[in-house]
Amino acid sequence: MPLVIQGLNKHFDNSDKATLNEIDLEIESGEFVCIVGASGCGKSTLLNLVAGLEKPTGGKILLDGKEVTGPGADRTVMFQEHGLFPWLNVIENVKFGMKLAGVPKDEQEQKAMHYLKMVHLEDYKDYPIHQISGGMRQRTALARALTMDSKVLLMDEPFSALDKQTSNRLREELQRIWMETKKTILFITHSVEEAVYLGDRVVALSPDTGRIASIISIDIERPRHVYSPEFVELRHKIMEQVRGEAV
Amino acid sequence: MGMIIFLVILILAWQGVYWLGVDLLELWKPYAVPEPAGVAKRFVELCSDGTLFQATFNSLMRGIAGYVVAVIIGILVGLLINHFNYLQKNFKPVVLGIQTLPSVCWVPFSILWFGLSTNAILFVVIMGSAFSIAISVDNAIKNIQPIYTKAALTMGATKKQMYINVIFPACLPEFISGLKQGWSFAWRALMAGEVMTTSIGLGQTLIMGRDLADINQVMLVMVVIVAVGIIIDKCIFSVIEKRILKKRGLA
């Protein structure tokens, strides 16, 4: 059980109610878990806590039995705003984390190319960041995150700043990449459809109480298709279940 | 091109005003008003005996020497006030205060401490620009988008790696404009220092013009001071600035 969240609380000083309230969640190795909820429900706060970018006011987060006390490479985050460095080109950005970790140069090159091919960006490896599209930037960020071999990959609404078409295309590719790599992923989204499409389990957060409203297992075979009858039915059912909690 | 035409028109107008006010109507005394033809004549004279070149060279070297020390001090002080909360809260207001002080105010101190020497001038240059550089270093680091540091933290960056791989490159464009501003402060402070002392340089040539009641020489030196300032700004700082911004797609 690589990631265990126990009785997690987060109460910001300037707020009169808790943002997160007694969150208990266990994520298995190789599992894809989606957290869904309306804006302001604390889903990004939950991710920041797991990433170690914020400190909880109560409870704890354990990674392979060790308590999380700060940020680290074992919990790389892929952000909504790509977070790429504009002074580096595509492949230099992808190598960034490996460079920090002191990975040998030829291994950096080999691994960066491997993941750039996976996200179909090998032809753009020398492009500066400002010359590639928003979708390509998120692909670069995804490739960079994959090179880290983190125990858990954290994704904070990575596709929600993109147009619908690009976003749909990227989630299809993420599904394929996940099927190939079986990384453990904690994925934050406000879209029930995206959550049902990607997740093994969908965790709905309630904005009113800051608690988990429901946890639903998605047993549809992969690759999934958003227009298949079983997908439409399940998405509809979950939307009904989390109505009021998540839109 | 348009600017050259404008300058020519400006100089012609100046010559016209001089001719009208001094020669024709005799409103002003010729020793109190410079004239383009006279400035040009003085320029040729001071060039041919090497005085102008020597003075400009000396001033430039002094300016650069003081500026380099100011940059080093500025970066150190800037990093310190940025890094330590205590200094940020208590020392930064002091630095901001010192920075508003016109550099000429350091002249009495510098003469008492260093005499009428080059060191006295350097001291004025350093005091005149180091603090503005320190403030700009602090601001440049503060204005880094938090996503860069956050992303690096979740890729396991240590404090040292953060400075080398993220903070320094991220704040580079703003740091360069801070350096540029620091240079303009240094150049002005240099003149404040030079007019007070007797070391050969542009400031001293200017004061010599006053002592000889040679208004054209005074004007000539002022023009040279402006020209050197503009050349350094356009040929060095603006070029570096543009290159960095272009590489990042910001210009």
C-alpha cells in the first residue's frame, strides 16, 4: 500500500470551516485514483498536502509507511499550468528532474527520448517552450513527470486549461500511457466524465463538509470509450450520486 | 534615421536661438550661452590634443571599476535580504532609504575618508549604485512565478539546486534590467564624485570648463557624458536584455 492518508484535516487560518475533514484514503500500487469535486471543495489542497507543498492541521500521509513531511521527487506533480521552464527547450525540460537527481547524461538522454516518443514529441525535442502549443506543453510536462519514476504521480487538473478537443485527446493518450506503464496516479479533476474515463476509483469530495462523499469503483474494461453504453450509464449514475457534491 | 533628422533640426534651432539672442539682439552674454559651432570647435581641439579621449577613458574605467564592485556587493546584499526574513523585515527598509539618497551626499564622507583620490570617487560610485542593485535582486527573486519553484520542489530540488537551476535563470531578465538601472546610477554618481575631485576625467574637464569660463567646453562634456551613457545602455544592456527575452519568447 504505497500511499495511505489517515484522518487528514486541513483548516486554513482565514476560513471558518475546515477545507478537508477526516479524509481517509488508501491507494494501491499501480492504481489510478481520481478525486472529483466542484471548485473550492479542497481537491487541490488535498493534492498539495500529498505533494508536501502544504502542511496538514491534523492526520497524516504515509508513503510506503513513511510520513510525508515535505515535497520530494517520489511525489512529482503535473500542474494545470504546465510549470515548464521557459529558459530550457523541450528535451532540457524533460531531463530537468533527472539532472537534479544526478542521473548520468547518456541515461538522461535515453530516458528523455523514450518518454518524448511516448507522448509523440520526439520531433519537437529542440523547440523552445514558447513555440509549442498548450497541448504540447502538457505533453512535455507529462514526459517530464514520467521520467521521475515517482512512487505516486500527482496530477492537478492537468488538462483543464486546454481546449476540449486537445483535452480529450490527451486523456486518451494518458489512458494508453497508463496501460503501458502502470504508474500509480492520483488525479484531480472537476469533470466527472474525465474521472470515470481515467480512474480505477473515483473519490467524490463534498465542498460543504470537506469530507469524502463517496468512493466509486469503475469496472469498465480499458481502453474505455466515452460513447459506449456502459460508460454513459455509469457516468450518469455517478453524476446523480455526487450531485450537490461535485458538478 | 528619423531621430538623426530630429537631432539635426534641434541643433540648427539651437544655433538659430544663439544667433538671435546673442549676436542680433544682444540679450545674453556670449560667455553664458553655448553655441553648436563653438562646441564643435572645442570638440576638435580637445580631441586633437588627446584630452577628451584621456578624460573619457579614465572616467569609463573608474565607472566600470566602481560598478563591478557595486554589482558584487549588490548581489550579495540582495541575496541576503531576500533569503533571511529578519533582514527582509528590518534591513530592507534601511537599504531602500539609502537608495533614495542622492549620490552627491556621499561626497563629504568620501573626501574625509579617502582624500581627493580615485578611491573617493569609487566610494561614491559604489554607494550610489550598489543598493539599487540589491533592491532589484530582491525584487527579481520575489517576482519569480511560484509554479517554477513548486515544480522544482516536487522534483526533489535541494536549496542549492533551486538557486542554480531555477531562481537564477528565472530572475535573469529582471536582474539584467536591474543591472542596467544600476549602471545609470553608477554613471551619475561617478560624475558627482569627479566634479568634486581633481583626478583627470570627464567631471574634472567639465569643472575646468567652468573655471576657464568656457561654456562650450562645459556643454561639450555634458554631451559626451550623455553619449557614453546611451552607448553603454544600447550596445551592452539592451542587447543582452533583448537576447534573453527573445530566447524565452517574450520579445
